[in-house]
Amino acid sequence: MDLLFWYVLASIFAVGIVIGSFLNCVIWRSYDNESIAKGRSHCPKCRHKLAWFDLVPLISFIFLRGKCRYCKKMISWQYPVVEFATGALFVIFARLFAMEIFYGQFFAFSLVQLLAYWVILSALVVIFVADLRWYFIPDGALISGFVAALALRGLQFAQSGYSFGQFDLQILINPLLSSFFCGAFFLAIFLLSRGKWMGFGDVKYALLLGMVLGFPDSLIALFLANFFGAIIGLTLILAKMKNMKSEIPFGPFLVAGTLVALFYSDSIISWYLSVSY
């Protein structure tokens, strides 16, 4: 079983890097305002259409030594980084659900929940890269992530009724209220600052954050996002790469806070309670 377990994880990583390759396409085409469904992949610099052997995740980048086969210009490191990161995140979440999927009695529920988390993670990857590079958050990623998070809550709600014979309404009410208050809080900041302190994309992301995490995990994510933003911003200013008037995208910090809260919220809450009392 151990060998099978590692084979499954390796297969999931392979699927993840393929999805990561697709996410790179989504990121570039969202930036160029091109349709994702139409047209073959092409080099963003010379626009030459790429053959299938130019698109093998990770391997093509290594084989081509980071250069386009046709124009010989450097391929952005975004491609292998996004592919590897997506594969790694898929594996990490698969391990979280491994016991339920392999040994649990709710195989179908656990598997579908895992798929929903993969969609959410894919949306977070797109948001992180697009906002970091071009200061915008694609609406398609936000909508996909929110729908997946809503479906995830619905699955958890259904599982509560199937498992205990009584539906737990808090599974739905908590994230919905969290989404509303996070969005309202960010909207208030956006309106008060007239868009100077944050973009409207961050307001829309707050809705997704609240739905994915619920309360109190959403508060942890927001605190961490501001903490990460302050540290990185101060570092860039001290290094004279930015100044006090420079624009710094907040989306990547929100995504980082969301991921840390997803993995470590219980540990953070336990640590906070231990030092507070």
C-alpha cells in the first residue's frame, strides 16, 4: 500500500504540473485579453505557435534551456515556477485527504471536496501571479474560486446531514457571513481611500477569502496578509527598490495569508491562546 500511495502522489503531482501549464496560459491570456478557449499556445514574444513537444510541463523548459525554440529569447521563469508550485500544492492537499480517501467511509465526499480545493488552489495561483506581475486580479479566477468554495461548503453541509442525521447550518452560515463582512470591510477601505489604498480587485478577493476560510480563519489570513505586506514593503523601501508612494500589489499577500491560514490556522489559534492566558 505504501508503494501505491507514493505512486498516487506522483501521479497527482504530474496532473498538478499539467494544470499549472494550463494556468500559465490562463494568466497570459487574461493579461492579453484573449480567449482561453480559442487558438493554440504561442510564444508571448515572437507569437510563433508552439508544438506539443514545446509544452511538456517542466521538461520542455529544461530541454530548451529556458529559451524559445523559434526566437531564442528567454522563457519567463513564471512557467516552471507556476507548474511546480501547482503540482506541489495539489500533492499537499491530497495528503491532507489521504486517510479519508483511502480508508474513510465517505470516499465520494472526500474526493469531491479535494477536487473543489484543487479548483480553489488553481484560482489562487492565477490571482497571485497576475496581481504580482501586472497589478490586476482576473474576474474569471475569482468567480471559479468562489463557486468552488460555495460547492465545497455545500458538500460539507450535505456530509454533516449524512454523517450525523442532522444538518449543521453553521457550515453554510459561517462562511457566508465571513464573506460578507470581509467584502464589506475591504469595500469601506476602498471607498474611503477612493481606491488609493487598495484596488477593487482586492475587494472582490475578500469575498472569496471569507467563503474559503470562514470565521475565525479569515481574520488570521487578513492579519497575515497585512503582516507580510508590511515586512516586504519595508524591505523594498530600505533596499531603495520602492518608496513611500510606490504601488505594491496586495493580492499576493492576501493569497499567502489564505494559504497559511488553510494549513496552520488551528496551530496559530492554539499558540495565541497559550500565550494569551
